[in-house]
Amino acid sequence: MADSIEDHKSKTKHRKSTCAGCRRRKSKCDGKAPKCTNCVAYKDECVYDKPPSLAYVRALEDEVDQLRNQLKSFKTQAWVNKSSHAEEKKILPATSPVASSASSTTRLSDHSRNGVLPYRSPRPIKWEADISVDDRGSISFHGSTSAVHEPPNLAQAVQMSPEQIKSPRSQQQEEQVKQDLRQNAHQQRQLEGFAIANTAPHINLPKEVSEELLKFHWCWIHPLFVFVYRPAFTRGMTLVNSQPGSPDPPYYSETLLKVMTSHCARFLNHDIYQQHFNTRHTPTEFMQQTTHEARVSLAMETLNSSSVSTIQALLQQSAREIVFGRASPGWMYGGMAFRMAFDMGIHLPCDKLQNFVKSLSDEDIEIRKRLFWSCYTWDKVLSLYLGRMPAFTPSTDDVPLSFLDDFTDTATWSPYYGEAPDTQARALPNYPPTPGHIVSCFQQLSKLCIIINDLMQNIYSAEAAAKRNEEAHPADTKENHEEPFVRISRSLHDWWLVLPSHLRVNVDRVPKLAPPIHIMSLNLLYHTVVVLLHRPIVLASQDVQAQNSARSYSTCLYATAAIHDLLVLQANTFGLGQISYLNAYCAYMAATISVLRFERELRSDEDHSITSQRIGLDYLLNVISRSASNMPGLERSDAIIKKRMTGVVDAHLRAHSHLSPHSIAEQAGAVGPSTDQMVLAQANPFQQISNPGVGHIFDPTDHIQPIKHESETPSIPAQPVTMPYTTGLAANLQGQMPLPAFVDDFLPAFPGQQFPVGSEYYLSSSDFDPQARMSLMGFNLDPHPKLDPSAINWNLMDSVSMQDSTQNM
């Protein structure tokens, strides 16, 4: 009996776990208690790790879920409070300043970034310790740890109190400075004729040619990005010394003038060029000569110390290279400009530098502020063109968006077509002189680019896409999808809500004449950003007829119609010859949505050309094609759209076999690209990584194999434009938004994007995990990001709906 009791005790004390000693020795444990056999033999302490109970694990999970829900409710309440604050701002006049709104949105973006590529990280030390001043009083940026750091003389600054150092000017002093800068701008405008005559011989151009090119520059290129401060540049032209070897005056250089004139050579009327200017060069030879001289001069200029004029020349040359399809030089020139701007400390608080560097005048501060925002805006637009991450991302809180010289806001602006305009230009309507509003437009563009930066960093960046695709807690996944989308929607809504009325174009009531060209570009870019924001939701939708997906799809359709009507208005007022590269990119983005709509609305009883014309796609394609003839950088965009259209029409006609082969080939050839265009439109490996369906032609009846074009399809040249075009696409869109059954793939958001690995690799996104895909994408933006529609709190979005913006036009 006693033996049976002992056996029972030994059985009950036997454990089915391994002790820590046996696990360390990697030996089999018999699980006896209080000590196993192995620990008794080795004379070790026998300890069994007690696993947590299931109840304890469940309690921890419940606690984590409760904390997550509390955090989410706090964030939601914060957005609701901000929405209420925005509603209160509606009663303010349209001319009220918007700096506070933009700064609050920026600060909120900084604190709610959740670790996704913060683009505004504060420096751990005061900015005063980062500046260096040489013996000549020139400012540079090295940082206090640099071996060549020369701190400014802070003796006077130390004697001042912090309040005195940071306190702004009085209102009377501010008005006096503004008046002086306005008066100087007006005086320099009167001296431009003499300035051009003084500098024309230095760049080997007749005075008439130089004057013509600069007029084109100030009219069509300068107003949007404001690379050059016109009064200081003109004064420098008047002070140029004719003696060889003389240094250039401040804010002027011969290199900058050459770059500006070479960029505008494409605007010259080629038919009357030689006769009117009595020159031996053909237009092509003239463009090649001026471009070569500008590049050589700029290459030599970059070997010298950094200067404002060199940065301006680099920015201008970057824009020209992009227009002519030279992405690598354009990216390189822009990067050099940004590095020089950092080298000169352009990103430091300009308004406070005068307390430490007394040599800076009010005009110097004005130029530095303008140059900072020129770099910032061009960097974001360049990233949109090339599909690459932004490179110039310093803190925007340090450089205020307030300019003292607002002379160009009241100065008249009128389109300039040359001293002897061509036939199409003479047929355009008479345009009355109107206030330019160049400064206010540039301020709003800068604020919009802050939103674009947030969009690229937190939705289109490779790291943001990888974070959304990681397998994590459902609450984290929902937050990664929702928070950036809601924040950017809020920022866009606020931007549009407080946009001054003289800068806003109401597409529901299109005026007879368009406002100045830079204001048109601002409105086009806004609607393009709306498309870029909602594309990821449409792309991730399995059923666009679902409520959440339908809202984004409808928003994209309305924004596309707005872009269409704005381009029609611009063409009717200024003609298509003045379409900028930015406007053409906006047309491409609208075309991607129109092609999607075309695929779903194409009926068997309707000719595809009628469908294309009805939804506005035909006009968008015409804009891109005609612009590509003047700007070769758009040829790839044109080819991508045409290849897609050819595949859609071909697949549709094949689905209706009652049509004869002759009619199929005839109709498909109406939109078909040439062989060269087909080569340009080939999906590169990067696009195949981001979206494996780009090489697949959509078939409305079945998933067919990619179509192989065995013979070249002749391209049809663009037909002459019949004017005026008709608008009203956006106004007639309400209630007529057919929804597709599903979305399989999209055209890329960045047509000029190139993959850094090489064409020999064919990669699919299904073959790589998110982190590997992020590494392969490198510095590129994701052209096909996806946001889960079900993760968006649309009840919260109702308070910030974009439709509210149309009620405040």
C-alpha cells in the first residue's frame, strides 16, 4: 500500500516541461520534481520556467486593445476639434493671412508622423551656432562641429536681451521697408531697356534678340517659381563693367543671363526669326549655340564659391533640362542648387540673421527668403516629374512666407507672344492688362508644396508603403492607412478654403478669359494633388461601387473634369503653345483617370472616338501630344497613354467579333502609337515591381494575355486646334459618374520614373516582402501606392469634405 502511494506521488510530481539546465545543456529532461535526473547527476540547480497562463495572456491582450482604442479616440477628437476650428475660420474675410493655418498644420504633421521619414526634424542646437561668417561678411553653413566653422561676432548680440533679438520690426518700420523695396522695383523696371543694351554684347546677342528673350522669360517662366529677384538682377545688368575680367555685380552673373536666354529660345517665332533679327543662325542652330554656351559657363561657375546667382542659374538650367527630356542633368543641376543653398545658409531664419550679420540689408533678406522657397517649390515639382523623393526638405518653420516687396502683385501682367506673333497668336482674344498677383500666387504655391511634401513622404514613399504592407496589429494597419490620408485631406481643405478669391478659378462657372498663366498653373496643381491623394484608394479597391471607394473615385472624376476645363480655358485665352511642363503633367494625371473611365464606359454600340470625346479624354491627349512637340520630355507620357488606349480599343474590338478585321485595325490605329512610342512606353522593371499589371492590357470580358503588336501602327499627327473649345465638363459631371465594376491596375503616377537596378531584371511585387521591395525601389516614389478604403473614417472625413470647398468659391 505504501509503495503504491509513493508511485502515485512520483507520477503526480512528474512534469512535462524542460528545466532551464537541460535546455542550456541541450539534453533530454525527464521533468521530475523537485529535481530532474540530469540536474541531480550534474549537481545543478533545477529550475522550471513557468509559462504564463492563458488567462494572463488574454488579460494583456485586452489591456493593449483598450489602450489602442483610447489613443485612437484621442486622435479622432483632436481632428474633430481642428475641424471645428476650421469652421470658425470660414467667417473670416478672404484676405486674412493663412500663415497660422499652414504653420499649425505643419506642426501637427511633425508630431503625428509615427516614424515615417520625418521631413522636418528639429536641430538639437540653436541655429545661431550653425552659421559661419568669413572676413568679407559672407554667410555660410558649416555647423559648430566643423573644422572651418567661423562663428559670427556675437558681442553685440550678447549685449541684447532675447526679447530684443527676436522682436520683429514695428509696423511703421515694416511699412517703410516695404515702400522702399516697392519704389526700387518700380525704378529698376524703368531701367530695363538700358540694362539689356548694356549686357547684350557680353553674351554675343543682338539687343533686340536679348530683349525679346527676356520678355518671354518675365512673362511665361518667371512668375511661377520666381527663381530670380527681378529688381536686383536688373540693377546688376546696369552696373556691368565693359572691361574684361571685371567681377559681376551682386545678384547678377553672365552665366545666369545666358541660362535665362537659352531657356526662352524655344518661344521665338521660327518662321520669321531670321528675317526679323537679321541673323545668320537658323532657329535650331541658335538654340544649340545658346544652350552650349550656357552649359559651359555654368560648369565653370560651379567651380567658384557658392553665390545666389549661381543657385538661380542652376535652378533655371534644371528646369530647362527637364523640359527637353534630359532627366539626369536636370536632377543633377537641381541637386547642386540645393547643396549650394545649404552651403550659404539659405535655410536659416532670414529675418533673424540681421541681429548677427549687420552686413545684410533688407533686400538681402528678401532675396534669401525668396530663394529658399524657390528651391523648396522646385524640389517638390521636380520630384513629381521624376517620381523621386524630395531632396530639399529643411524646416519650413524657420523661413517665414512673408515677402516685403509685393510690387508684382499690383504691377500689370499681359501675355507676350513676341514682336511679330504668328497667326495663331494673332487669332487669340485681346487680353486686358491685369494685376499679376505674382507674390501672392508664389506664397500659395509654397504652402501647397508643403502639402505635396507630406503626400510624397507619407503615402508615395517606399518606406510608407512598406509600413502599410507589414503584417501588424489591425489597429496599427488601420492607423497607417487613415492618419496620413485624413491629415493631408484636412490640409488641402484648409488651403483651398482660405485661398484668396483672385487666385481661385471656379470650374463650375468658368470665366470668359483665364487669369494670368501662373494662377492657372496653381489651380491645375491643386486638382492634380487631389487626384494623387485619392488614387491610392481607387487603386486598392476591389469594388469601386462600394461606398468608401466610390467617394474617392467620384472625387478623382471631378478633379479630372476640373483639370480638363482649366486647360480648355487656358487654351482659349493663351493658346496651347504656352502650355508649361507642369500643366502638361497635370494633363497626364487627368488622362490616367480618364483612361480608367474610358475603359469602363466604352460600349459596343458606340465608337471609341465618341466615348473619348464625350469624357474629355480626346482633348487631354491632344494637349499632351502637342506639348510633346515643343517639350520632348513629354514624349514618354504621350507614348504611355497611347499604348494603353491602343490596348483598350483592341481588347474591346476583339470582344465584339462581329466587326471585320479591317474595321478593327482601322479603329485601333486611330489612337495607336508609333514604333518609337511603343519603345518609350515599355514598362521598366521598376514599374513592374510597383504594379505587376502594368504590362497587362485590360479586357472588359476576360483577363487576356498581353497584346503583341507585330507591325508598326502609323501614328496620326495632331490636327490643328479648332478654337474655342467647350468647357463645362466639371459642371455637368454631378449625377453622371458611372462606377466601374472593379479596378485592376492604373497607369503610373510618374511617367518619367526609371528603376535603378537595370532592365535585365524582371521583378514582381509578389516575389518580395515589403522591406525588400522598399530597398529595390531606392530613392524612387511608389507610383502605385494603395490605401485600404475600409480603414478610412469617412464619418470624420465628412467634416472636411472637398465639396465644401466649392461652396466657398
